[in-house]
Amino acid sequence: MHAPHTSLLAVAVPGIPQATMNDDVSALIAPALNELVWPDGRLGIVRGDIIVIARKLVAICEGRMVKAGTSGVLSAGRTPRGIAVLPPENPVSSARAIRRGLDARFGGRPGVIITGDVAAAGVDSHVGTSRLREDLARMADVLMNTYPGHPVVAIRGLGHLLTYEDQD
């Protein structure tokens, strides 16, 4: 009898370039995801992987930059002096668009989560329960905070929880 898969791998993705306004998030992160080397030596992403993206990266690509000092902004780190970033306007819609863009590049409809507090997270409904999505976003935040400059985390081992139908 085959034992169920009971491990989870999470990798901070190196090589993500600095985002600029009007960048396509999936196009921006795809080359780094393609070159990602997992601890077991496998390369790239496959069907069933979940991609967690810092909401600041998404917000910059969506042009959500304002003068520093505006309330409700994300941290100003890695932005030009005097500029701050507002959270994405519709993070759930953004997550769905990124998922579709990654599917076009890699196939297999990867799960996509955009970090943020529970009310602001861009949680693609194709990834398990809302509690699991929140937990995965928090886990990815640990890696993103540990490895500054790595605004994307790839997670492997939960593919059995993804749905692949386009329900939106």
C-alpha cells in the first residue's frame, strides 16, 4: 500500500527582479520559477505547486504607488525615496490573473496566494480552505522576512488540495 504524501517543501525563490509599474507579475516571476532548484534537486514548478507572492510586488506592478506619508501604505523598503505603496486594489482578482498567467507559461494551474492580513490577502479560491491559505501565507512571510529580496515563495506537497477548474 502506498503511504500518503506527508511532507511540505517551501522555497524562497531567488532571482526575482525589481518590479516596476505595469509589469505583468506572471511574466516577471516566471523566469525565476523556471530556474528554481528544489532541495531534492528538481528544477522549476510543476502541477500542484503553490506560489505565494508578496502583496507589495503585486501592488507595485499595479501602479499603487503614492507619496510617502499617505495612510494605509505598505512598508517603504525597496521603493524610491518619498514613494510608498498601497495594497493591491482587488487582491483576489490579482491572484486569479497571476494564476492564469502562470498556467499559460507552465500549465497545470498552480495555486496562487498574495500575502497580506486576512482581510486584504489575495487568496485564489483554488487553494484548499481559507484557513490553510492564511497559514501558507504566514509560512511564506517567514521565508520572505528571513531572506529579504525574495518576494516569492514556492510550496510543494499540497497539490491534492488544489482545484483546477476555472470557477471564476
